[in-house]
Amino acid sequence: MVVLSKRKEKINKERTKLTETIYPTYQGIASDVEKRLNLLQEEYENLLAAITKQEEIWHREITELVNKLKSRAEEMKKEQLKTLQKHFDEIKQKNSDIKDDINSTNDTLNSTNISEVFSFLSQVDRYRTLPKKIVFGVPEFSPNKIQEDQLYTFMPGVLKEDEYKFNMTKSESPDAASSPPVKQLIDEPETVTTIKIDLSDNTRTNPGHHSVVCLNNEKIWTSGGDSTMRLYSINQGSLLKSITTKPWKRPRDISLTKSGDLVYCDGNVNIVKNEKIEEVIRLKKWRLSGVCITYQGDLLVTMHDNNKQSKVVRYSGSTEKQTIQFDEMGTPLFLFGDYICENRNLDICVSDSGAKAGVVVNQAGKLRFRYSGHTPAPKNKPFRPQGITTDSQSHILTNDCNNDCVHIIDQDGQFLRYIDCGLSEPWGLCTDTNDNLFVVQERNRQVKKIKYLK
């Protein structure tokens, strides 16, 4: 029995290596390849857009050149026609004069007046010297052949193999392979811009979850308080698009797929494709609170039921893959899980408003740590988390509605600093690819873009 027990212990260690290290690593590699596929597609779209733009420039330049040539030809034509017309008019006048002289000569010949006959003067010498002949010459047009190598330089792209540098001794995220540059926290976080967001008037009396997610570094989606999700220009602060759900189906949280499709939960999970809403997951006894898309493209959602139970579920499409609810002792991990996100090391981060803590579990669902705030707090009030997000440095950022600030902690739960920047009841959070932080403020209906990393 001892031998069997040791054998099973060894097998269990093998399973642990496979599930907690090797499998997540290969998932990370798959995610990295998928990201590179998307990036390759995006880069080629940018290339084709650049070529199309240059085509328009070339067309415009050729049009300008052709118009210039036509203008020069028109000027030459006018000048030559004017000269030739003047010459023609002079010849016609000579012909008229000659005709008059002929008539005068005939009159003299037919005259019986001797004095008139003897006074006749010859006009022939006036016409002996013929006018100069004006010869016109139309410009010759000889277009040069366009030399392709003089118009552009095109260096073919290449595909080559490289080594993945994953640390097989611990779980790594797909982004770890690209080794992002280390960024330091700046001494004083600063507000870059403030975007005024639209909400229906009833949000004052019926406040709701407020979420924000970056479509790219120029546009953000927001939701909260009413049944409309809105797309804003970050730089202009203008409303670009809005999508309205049923009035009694207000979105509680939003996220984006890798292709940029909007995903939201309103008790169920829905996706917006081509501005049409499709239901992905429908639940009966459980209600969804938060949603996020993982590096592998899975859905991570937080949910709760009427018995005050809360859990995290991973879906692939509409198929349930994993449930995270209890620790190894059977104790609930969450009291009321709200917002959720995935860190670069594949940890799952949940803001637990019921426990007033941030709860972080690893990819297998094992508890790593709980974060219950830091003292002294800016307003010396209890920690009250809602929105939660991460950045390229694997920092975890969670808001604190009571203290009007955002807490930054490292991936192991160590407090680093506060961000306040004059925040007023911060709620939903997200970061862009440049590690700018976006914070929804419920009280004044604003989204602030904050720089906090060098």
C-alpha cells in the first residue's frame, strides 16, 4: 500500500506539472500564435490601406500633371490660332483690295473719258511681293514609360522560426514570450483627457454598473445605468456609435472579442455582431455580473444565485469548461463576484464587492491571495472595490469607490500606490495597449484617461 501511495503521489506530481505548468504554457503558445495571426492580418490590412492611399496620391499627381500639360497645350493653341487668324484676316483684306482694284481697272477700260484713262495708275506692284507663309507646328507629345522601381520600394516579408522562451517552471502568459519592456510607475499620475459620457436621466435614481473597454487606442466603449452602450472617440470626446438593448436588460459589464465584437452580460451573455445582438449564454438559476475575454478567447464570467452563492465559470463559446467556486477546504472563494479580468500570467482577478476584497486565483482555480485594501486610505474609509483590470506589467488595478481612488498592486498582491487624480466615485476600469488607465466616474458622468507608467 505504501508503494502504491508513493506511486500515486508521483503521478499526482506529474499531473500537477501538466495542469499547472505545461498545459498553461502550451495554451500561452497557442494564444501567442493566435495574437500573431491577428497582428499579421492587421499589418497586411495597414499595408493594403497604405498602397491604396498611395494609389490615390499617384492618381492625383498624374491628374495634376495631365491638367498642366493640357493647359500648356491650350495656351500654345490659342497663341498660334491668334497669329494664324490675324494672318488670314490680312490675306482676306488683300483679296478685297485686289478685287476693288480689278473693278476700278474695268471701269477705266470701259470709260470714254480720255483724262481718266491717261490718269490711271497701275496697282500691280503693290501685290508683287507675296505675304510670308506662316507654318504652324503642333507640340509633340511623347510620354515616358513609368519605371516601377522609381515609384516605390517593396521589400518582401519573410517568415522565420524563432525559439519560444517560456519558463517551464511556472505558468506563463502568452505575452511573456514577447518580454514587454519594463515600465516604472511615475511619481504623480496625471489626467491626460476627460470624456463626458451620455447617460439617461434615470441613472441618478437607478444607478447601475459602469464599465469601459478600449476598442483601440483611439476609441472606447462604455456602458452603465441605462440600456445603451456607447462608442466614443478618445481624442475628440465625441459619440461615434450607440447600441441599445431592451430597457429591462441593462448591461452590467462589457468586454471585446479579439475581432472587436462587443460582448456584454445583462443576466445572460450576449454578443453584438454587425450591430445585431445574439444571445450566447442563457442561465436560469444564476445571474451574471461580470464578463471578460481571455487570451485564449474563452469567456470568463462571474455569477451569483438567490442563495447568495457566487462563482466564476469559464466558457468556450456556450460550452462550460471550468467552474471555480470553492477552495481546497470547501470554503467559498467569493461572496459576490462582480467584475473580472485575466492577468498576463493567466491568473483570474475578481473584484468581490460582497467580501470587499480583490480575489486572485490561478488558471486552475486555486486561491493565490486576497487583497483587502491598504492603510492609510486617502479618505480613511473602508475599502470598496468594483472595477478591476491589469496592465502589461502584470499590475492589478482596482478602484475604491469609498476613497475615490484606484489601488495598484503587483501580481502577488503587494500594494504599490494609489491613483486619485481628483476622481469622483470611480467605477469601471480598463487599460489600453500603451498602459493608459481609463476610469468611469458615476457621479459626474465622465471617463478619465490617466497616465501612471513611464
